[in-house]
Amino acid sequence: MSYKCRGNRLKTQLDPAREFSQQIAQSIRDAIIAGDLPVDGRLPSEAELAQRFEVSRPTVREALKRLAAQNLIRTQRGASGGAFVNRLNYAQAHEHMVTTATLLLTMNAVDYETAAEARFALERACLPLACARRTPSHLASLRAEVARQAVEGLSDEDFCASDVAFHRALVDAAGNPVLSWHMAGAVDAMQPLMNMITFTARSRARIVVLHGALIDAVEAGKLKPACAAFDALTTYSMQLGGEIRLQRRGSAAP
Amino acid sequence: MSYKCRGNRLKTQLDPAREFSQQIAQSIRDAIIAGDLPVDGRLPSEAELAQRFEVSRPTVREALKRLAAQNLIRTQRGASGGAFVNRLNYAQAHEHMVTTATLLLTMNAVDYETAAEARFALERACLPLACARRTPSHLASLRAEVARQAVEGLSDEDFCASDVAFHRALVDAAGNPVLSWHMAGAVDAMQPLMNMITFTARSRARIVVLHGALIDAVEAGKLKPACAAFDALTTYSMQLGGEIRLQRRGSAAP
DNA sequence: AGATCTTATATGTCAGACATATCAGCAGTT
DNA sequence: AACTGCTGATATGTCTGACATATAAGATCT
């Protein structure tokens, strides 16, 4: 009924029809999720795993690399080394989320409207919490980014980066790490995509003003004005997306 | 400026201090993201990659397994086989998201309040779109799940599963696949966790009523009542979480 | 022309070996 | 007594070469 329904040991019976390394990785993954292998616990050595599963060491290693790719384990060389169960921290999960989200968007050629709609809908959901919990530290981060965005000679890349930092800070102001993690895919992965599409057309001054209004509302802790400011930002972004599409339609692709 | 800023070839210069397989995987991953390796395109054979990177074939294989673990490539045996760039589809990304979210929650012992707060905040953000776009098909799915939940003899597991299906259908009703993907981590991964914590205490009848009211509002396309119904569900769930915590505090852990 | 056999190619797996990082313990010196 | 440096044990990282097996394409036979 709980997590610890331990069969306690790894399933070492392998189906010869499927890849061994895949099955071994699954077996170990299941054990980790079930809690049979505690966080920071050490897995048996590669040699011992090879014995248990009755495969060679390279095969075991391929399985371990699969798990390492998911940040489920880390390895250390040396005498007391080995493979250790990783505590999946937010930073790793964040990075992972961004990679997956980026791939999902680019490989499926998701159109701007769909991506932006999802992003703004999700980010808007953070506003109530942000208004209620924003700390002076959060507000300082937000204002710092807006100040940077107002500088004249800023490159497009730096402006985009600052924009991402601004939105991330806004999400973090909600004070919920799980929420921040969920939003990583929307902000860090989508925002650059949106910037790439829109940064040629947009007016930085207008964005700075909209950002400023948003901060003021959040600082005052007033939800309605915050939503209004955010919706204005949304509307402008969507409008830019539409203009870009029209331009693209007019001119042939390079 | 666009994705295809191709340096066209893989970085084959490796740093001897770090693991080769990790660097090779990163190099190929970068090439995929940059669009140098098109979807469904074939990678060079393992032997050729080994030559290019000046490493042995097992090392190349470890790198490929890392990519396979992320669903970035698939492999085929045989004459015209090899490793092919995978189009990351929503189903795979969905599965991936659920795994990561589950691990993140369990391994960090995220408390119910934090997880639930994030989940409800995000799901609430889907309501406006759901009210605007829900199709008869969506509504039918929603009603079917509620009907199942009202059956007397339903097991706890089945009730939980139906609950998840209900919320997933609600999110899908927003008609935005990117949004649905983002919500997978919240609904599919968090909901079972929440159920596990709350299903001993909750009143099924009350939940069925709340679900029904929510569907009615969504069907009518009226956002305010939908939000009200959803907030009632949120409040009830949070309240249950509080009760459980009190019970737990009273009795020693098994 | 169609069915079957052969061959080439690529991945999947294995065995054994060496290189290297790291820790623990012991020796020697200060 | 405390610090230093050596040494061995252990485990991962990597290499070499080989065999097994799946698959497609060409060659052969009916």
C-alpha cells in the first residue's frame, strides 16, 4: 500500500528477446522508485551486478549509463566508489525539464500561438501566490532585471536572457519550489523560442513599462492590477506573434 | 539566427578529464537540438563514431544508451540498421515528465501542501481555455469518469485512477497539447500521491458532487462558476490534507 | 517471375585486460 | 603524538578483439 512494498531484491530474470541493458536499467529504476534502494545508497559494484544478472560488465555499464542519463544515479571512481542513488534535486530536474521541453517544441514544430498560450496560462496561475508571498529579495531581483532591460546598448541576446530571468523571478516569487520546477519548461524553454520569433519586432520600451507595472502590482500585493498588467503583456506578445506570422507569409524563407 | 545555424559537424574534441561517453552524448545531443541531425535521420554507425571521436566502440555505445534513455534516439539491428533520431512525441514526453515528477516528489519528501498548492494553481489555469473549447467528446469523458466514481463497490485504486483520468480529461479539454504535456507532471504524478494521502479520509460522495458541478459549469462555458466549483474542490482537498496531518501526528508511524 | 539462399552490414553481447582514481592502513619521520 | 608518504586493494573508465544475431539486398535456383 505504501512505497515500501519491497520485493526487496532486483528482478534478475531477463527476457532474451529484448535488450539486456534496457531491462537491467528498468529493474534498478523500479527498485529505486519502490524505495528498495535508499537515496545515497550504494548499488552493488558493476562486477557483482554482472554476476547477479548473469551478463557481462559492459552490458551492466550500458544499463548504468541509461540511469545516469536520467540523473538517477551518480558514479564515483576509486576504492569506496561505485554507483549511488541520486537525490533528484530541483536543479537537476530543472535542467532536465528544460531539455525535454525544448526538444518537444522544436521537434514537433509547435507553433508560436500554442506554445505562448500554454506559457501565459501557466504563468498567470502563479500571480496569486506571488502577490501573497513576494519577499523584498524577489522584488529586488525583478527590478534589477527591468533596470537591465532599460539600458540602451543591450544586445538582443542579453535582453532575451534578462527577460527569461525576469519571468523566472516572477515564478519564484510564488514561493513554491514544485511550482517553480513545473514552470521551468514554460519559461526557460519557451521564452527563448518566443524571443527568437519576436525580438525583431517588439518595442523594448513598451515591454519595460509593462514589466514595471507588473512589479508594482505584485509589490502592492494587489492581484487584480497584477493580472491586468500580465494580461496586457500577454496581449502584446500574442499580437507580436501575429505580426511576425504575417511578415513571414509575405517574404520567402531564406 | 534560426535553428539551422549549423556548425554541421559534431565536436569530436574530448576532454580527457571527464567521461568520454558523457561528452559524446552531449555532442550528439547538441547536434540534434541544433537541427544538424534531422528527425528520422541516421547517425553514423558505432564503428564510424568510434573512429571520429577516437574512442572504442563500447564507449560510443555507452553514449548512445544515454541518448536512448532520453528517447532521443532509437536503434535498429541489421543491415540497414543503426541509430536514428527520434521525433520526441507527446506520449513519450508525457511518460518522461511523469517519471521525473514522481521521483522529484518522493525523493525530496515534498509535503502535501506544497505539491497540492502547485497542482491546483496550475490546473486552475486551464479552466478558461477548457470553458471556451471543450467539445462534446471531452464532456463525455468527464461525465464517464464521474459516473464510474459514483459506483458503490469501486476499489480505492480504481477510484484514484478514475480521479486522475477525470483531471486529465479536464486539462485536455483546454485543447492545447503543450499545456496538456505540462500538466502531466502535476496530474499524473501528484494526484496518486495526493490520493494515497487522502483516500482514507475523504468522502467519495462529496467529491462526485463537486466534480459534477465542475462539469456543468464547463459545459455551460461559464468561467466563474467553474472556478468556484474548482476552488471548492481545492479547499476540500487542502482540508483533507490538514486532517490527515493531524491524525499522523497523533499516532506513531508504523 | 517468384521463392529461396547467400552475403554484407550493423547492432547486441561477451571475455579479458590495462589505466586510473581513491581510500585505508602502515611505515617512517619530525 | 602528529604528520607525511608509501603501498595495496577496490572500483570505475577504457580498450581490444571476438562472436552472435537481426535485417536488407543481391544472387541463385526452380
